[in-house]
Amino acid sequence: MHNNSTYDELQTHIRELKTPQIETWENKYSDKDYIVEITNLEFTAVCPKTGLPDYATICIKYIPDQDCVELKSLKEYFVFFRDVGIFHEHVVNKVLEDFVAACQPREVEIVGDFNIRGGMKTVVTANYRKE
């Protein structure tokens, strides 16, 4: 059995959660607008209410600016969440904030498509556009 107060406490500090660094590399085509789509079919986190695993497909679609995201570091970033009790909405927004901080894209959309649990399906979409 999990400790619900531990998960509740984490939710109040989710933005400060220390995650692995998402690394980048220099975009040699920053003069062009092009779309990069990355899909993680095996995202796993923990339901903060039940302590059971949550499974999702996380899709990132972005227009890079000066930097592109390095995929191995992004995979390690995603693996970090497998033992974290976090709400679906918090997952997608945390990934958005960390992704934007790492590579400063021109535009990004992140979609978390979470597997059905108890007859309920959740899809969360978060967007960012550079001003």
C-alpha cells in the first residue's frame, strides 16, 4: 500500500521536481521552419491516488529554433517518471516546461494519451509558442 500523503505532497512541488537533464545539439537548419515529431509509446508513471502504474503514449511535436533535442537524454528523462506519483495533467505540463527550458523551440505541442483505467480515458494536450 502506498502513502497517499507522500503523493499529495509531491503534487504541491511538482514544478520543482528534479528530473534528468534533456540535452540538445545545434540545429544547422535554424533558418527553416520544420516539424520534428517524437513519440514515446511506453511512458510509465504512478497514479498518485492508487499507487498503481499509469501507462501512456507521449507525443512531442515541435519546430526547433537554435537547438534540437537529443533523443537518448529524452528517453532517460521519460524513464525517470516510472516511479513518480503524478497526475496526468501534471505529467504533460511538467514535460512541456522542461522541454521548453531545454531547447527553446519556436513552437511545441505535447500530447499525453493515457491508457484506459477504470473505464476512464484521459488525453492531455499542452502548447507553447515563442513570442
